[in-house]
Amino acid sequence: MTYAVRDEKSLVLGVLRSTRDDEWMIPYLLHCPANPGLFGRNVGTEELETFYPIRPECLGDIPKTRFRPRVGKTLSARRLQAAFSEDGRLDIEKVLRRIQRGGIHPSIKGLVWEFLLGCFDPNSTCDERNQLREQRRERYGMWKAECQNIVPVIGSGKFITEPIITDDGEPIAAEGCDVPPVSDKKVAQWMHSLHQIGLDVVRTDRALVFYEDEANQAKLWNILAIYSWVDDDIGYVQGMNDICSPMVILLEDEADAFWCFERAMRRLRDNFRCSTTSIGVQSQLGTLSQVIKTVDPKLHQHLEDLDGGEYLFAFRMLMVLFRREFSFVDALYLWEVMWAMEYTPNIFSCYEQPDAALDDDTAQPINQKMLKQYGKFQRKNVQCGHADKNSALSVFLVASVLETKNKQILKDAKGLDDVVNIMGELTGNLDAKKACKKALKIQDKYLKKAKKP
């Protein structure tokens, strides 16, 4: 069954029992396949593929998808609507509880991700969010215009995969990309990164039909290029494309996708901070080492004996949040469950303050009502007074994976290469829901043991 845009709008408004204030939700629903399955009943593999269709020639190469939206567990459009007040304020406690049980239905992922990542305050009204969204779109437009003045191909629907300037800043002839000589160090460094971004864009989620369209690839390239211009301290690092790609797919407006990615990078940017002497995720790898040493000293000692005590074999998992270990659908499910479990109610206010980090949630007593607005993982940290910023849920997820392979590593790993091979076998064979449950158990065990004198 298909609908014209006007009919789709009527369908959405009818299902949501809409008032005027609900209209801001329509863009998130109209670009999704219109069928009754959007609003609550079980969705099988075939219907999930209508949201993220796979190129036929790639079907045999992608990991198996395990996620299934389930009635009564998965956050659906109807359940989301019920969590909003008449003026658009969101009961985040209800939303978090539902996501932690069964993820988010594909039809509303983009919208809910914006709340989970701190783009919007759940206590804001519909009008306040619309106003903020327009302000952000204008700001993104200004940055885009700045970049376009330097490299005209930005915003053209095209992108580049070849260098456009030499190491000395001299322009290199490139089709549709005439640029002047460059002497400014920041500008030159940024321009040097643009073709690498393009090469990574071409390799990003190639199995998805979505990226057969060059305009969609260009949208991803635009966002990454503009982000690297704005955050010149970090710039662009390979792997950011894997984080950004889902935002491009889930959010139709390029500016909205940019801000969703920007908020995700607030959490992850230190992972991408690399120098000649250190890698960005090194601090998290150090925490992982401490966690395994605490909860499974025998396994840790074995890895130490194999010269794997720095846990570098887990680098990729932490860097791009398990994108390589799961199918596209399962990776999205894992992310949203992680973000829901890590959610803290002050995330929006802290991100809106320039250069501010999240407040220390353990610094002052929090009443029970406020505590319910935290995700399961962060709530436990608050209750135990644990404030290590490197103890992200992703660290405990890697620990849960290691614990799953405990016996095999202890028995078969005679060298670090064996550990890498054993971990490599996990691709396509992990269950995101089980991994999250085990990660919470490991967190609980770690906090109890770490608390003892």
C-alpha cells in the first residue's frame, strides 16, 4: 500500500491522534515506508529491509541481523506520542525504560536519537525545539557557506576523492574544484583532509542501497568536511564516517544530521584524538584493562603473559562502537540502548554551555525522582559515587565480549595473534541484547569489587 504525501500526513496524524503541536513529528515519519507495521505490530526481516535496503549483490556478505521490534518492548511511534505532554514535553523516564527493554522502532529512530544524544531538552516545548532547530540550521548554513567559499564543490551534490592542493599549498587541477593557493595553516590542513574524507565516504556502508545515490554520499561528505572545519582541534579521523553515516540515513535534513553527529562526537571525540605518542582510545583501553583485572584476574594475567595487557586488540570496537561486529540494524540497536543506559538528565544543559563537560553526577545527592531519569548504567554509577569518565558502557561491552570468550582465550591463545583471531570470529555472531545485559552485570561486579578497600 502506498500513499501520496498528503495521505501519508493524514495517516500519521490519524495514528498519532494529533493536535497542532504534533506536526513537528511528521518529517520523521513521512520518509519512512507507509504501512501499519510502523505503529506497533511485529516487524520481520523483510519489513526491516524496507527501512535499510541492502544491495542484492551484498546480501551474502553482511552479518546476520538479530534485532526485531517487539510489541510491548520496543519504543513505537504510538508509545512515543503517549510520552509527550500537550505542549510537547517528553517524559524521558518512560522513553528510556522502553528503549532499554527493546530499542527504538526504525520509523522514529532519528527523532529519539536527538533526545538521547542531548540535541534537545526533554523538558522543552515543541515551540522551543522548533526555534532551536531553526537556529542550528542557520548556524550550519553559515559554516557551510564559509567552507563553500574556499572549496566550491561543498554543497554541490558532488565530492572529491583526489588531493586538491600540494603539500606546499599550491592548487591541483580537479574537475569542478578550482581553489586558490593556500598559505593559512588551518585552511591547508583542512583542505588536505577533504580527499581522504571522500575516499572513506565511498567505502562507508557500501552494502546499503541508500549510498548508491551520489547525492547521499555527498551529504555525508559535506557533514564530515564541515565538522572537521569547525572542530579543527580534532579535524577528521578515519572512523568518524562510520559514526556519522546512520545520522545521515535517519535524519533527512543535512543540518539536523550534522547536529546529531556533533552531539555524538561530544562523547567520542577524545577517542579520535591521536598524536605521535598516543592513540585516542588509550585511556579507555586502560580502563578496560583495570576492569578485566578486577573481575577476571586469571584472564587478565593470561593476556599480560601474551603481551596483550594494553588490550590494543579492542581498539576498533571502542573507536567505532562495534560497527564492524554487527549488522547495520543491530549496530543502531546497540547504540541506542547504550545511549539510553548512559543517559543523564543534565546532558542537554551541559552541551549547550560552550566547552563544558558533563557535570559530575556523583558530586551531590540526587532524589529518587531525578534518579529515575538516568539510564540503568549511569544510575548505578551515581548510586555508587563512581565518576570515571573513561568507564563508558562500551568498555564494559568489550569486557562482556572477552568474558564470553574467556575459556577459548585461556585454552587456545598462545600468542597475541590468536587473541586477535578469536575476537575476529565475533563478527556477525554477537547478540547485542545479551552483550548489554552481561555488560551491566560486569559493571555491577566491578563496582562492588572496586569499592572494597
